[in-house]
Amino acid sequence: MALANASYRRLRSLVDGPDLLNLAWTLDERRFLSIDLSSLMGAELLAEQKAGLPYLHSYFVQDPYGDRELGPTVGELFGRAGWDCEITCGAGVISLLHALAQLAEGRPVYVTGDVYPDLPHWIEQQGGVCASAFFDGLTRGGHVDHIRVLGCRLVLVERPSLVAAEADRDAGLDGLRHLCEAVAPQGSVVVVDESYANYCPPSYSSAVLVEELPNLVVLRGLSKAYGMGGLRLAYALTHRSLTPRVRAVVPPMLASSLSIRLGRAVLALGDATAALRQRVHTAKAEMTALLTSAGVPVADTSHSDVPYVMYEEQDTAAQQWLESRGIIGKLQPLWSERLLGIAHKYRVSVPLSEERMGDFRRRLK
């Protein structure tokens, strides 16, 4: 089973070129943030140097999960200063998913919707199995009924969903609250992967539920929207009573002290993606209209705040048509709840800058 980053291996380029508009991933997000991220990072690094590299030389043996250093900033981001919750830092969301796979305890892992393949990959590597509403032997009923029948100890929810809005209807805050409360008596942990939630306002996040739900884990990072994947910083947000269970499987000191310093500087600025969201909405609407007019309408526009559109893998005509005009997307592997295994979508990112959107318009003519 492939990990999500395997989808980049066959790309001919990771940047634009004279004969290429690379829409396999987003290249122009940061200019629409409400902060000058490059200047902010430069100022932080300069301050670090002038102070004698205190964070670079620090070894967080007394704060091995970064909660003391980063936790208050995360609480303020979600309007919960002083709350009874903790964070556990990792080297990107994928490192946390790898560790949290151990919470399955040998039982099937229940997955809602089509999700990134990373956690299912780790479960399979451990000899486990992922289940969904389409799992063999399940009768009619909702997610809670299925989780109870299967005896699942681990449940995965991705929000916002990269694929369609169907899963998002089940992943609203009220739905998540009900899910967590209903499966808590059997010791189930609900992991919500919010890697893409940076595109949404902080109020969208299920982080606001963690204080009241002692079996909820919310994962967030700095790759999406901020374009800071190289920082390798993510965090799992949990109620204080759940933290020991999470830290029993997540290794300490996965995130560097310098990464935590830089991440804190970004998160301390609050909702820095509001202008980016507005641009995504405008550009996505134009993009889908242009593609429809060109005779290659998209199959799936995903969540409104997310800068991607999708084609079905079998729609090779649309893929070939775009690539014949020097526009490339990429085949995105996903774990499909219907197939109970890997499927692919052809993902095309939204050109956000005016120059890239202009290039997109010209290539469609």
C-alpha cells in the first residue's frame, strides 16, 4: 500500500517551466497569507543567531513533547487560553499517524470516508485491517453501530475531506461530538486528521471539542497553506486525561526545538489564512467554470476552502487533454471506504496567483 508522498515520485517536475504549468501541488499559497512568512522566519532566525542559538542548542529533555513551549500558543489560536488540554509534537503529521496506529490494539480500524492512505498503510504493515461502512458482514446502521460491532479501538476521521463533501457531513462538530461520546464506553479513540484544516478558520477545527471529549485526538501541522513542510512540525491535541495514552506510543523529542520556536511564531499570529481562503474561493470558481467551458468538467471540487479539484482516475481523456496543453496534476492515492483499499484521483491544484491563472487561461484556449 502506497504512502501519500509516493504520488510525487513520477512527476517530471516540481516547479513550473516554459512548457509546463505544474498544478500537481500548490506553489503560490504563501503570497496570499496575511503575514510575510519569509520575513517572519528570517527575523526569528536572526534573533536566534543574535541570542547565541539558544533553541538550536536546547535539548528539550524537560519538555520532550513541546507542550510547555508550544501548548499555550495553540490554546490561544483556538480561543481556549488556559484550557485543560495538552499537545504532543511530532515530525509532521505522518510521524504521529505512524505512532497512533498502535492504538488499534489488534482490532479493525474504522475509517469514515475516503482518506489519505498513510494511517491505513501503517495499519496494514502491522498486519491489521481497516474497515468502513462497506466492510463485509456489516448490516445497515450508522458509524457508531459498525464501530461497536467490530469492537474498534481506533477511528479515523479526515476533515476537511479532500474528496467530496459527503464525509464532511458526518464530520461536523455535532457529529464528531456524538461519535466520540458514543464509542467512549468501549475505549475507542477518535483521531481527526486536520492536515488540511489550515485552509479553514480556527473556529472550524474540532480542537474546540478536545476539552470536553477525553477520547478525541486532533492532528494538525504546518505543511498545508503555510508551505512549511520542511519544518517537520505537527502536533496532536488531546484532553489531559488522554495524553498519557498518546505519549505511550509517540516517541519524545520528534520535533526539534528550533522548529518549535519557528512554528510558535507562526501560530501566534492567529488566523493568517483568511485572505488565502478568499482567493481560493474566487480562483476555484473561475477554474471550474473554465474547465467546464472547455468540455472537461471536474468530478469533485472537494471542500470549498481547499485549493484542489479532482478527476476520476478512469477519466484519462481529461488528464490527457490537460497534459497536452502543458498542465499537469498528479494521481493522488486514497484509501477508499467502498473499495476497502487504495484508489486514485487525478488531483489538480488551483492556480492562485494572477500570473499562474493567466497562464492557465491561455493554455485552455
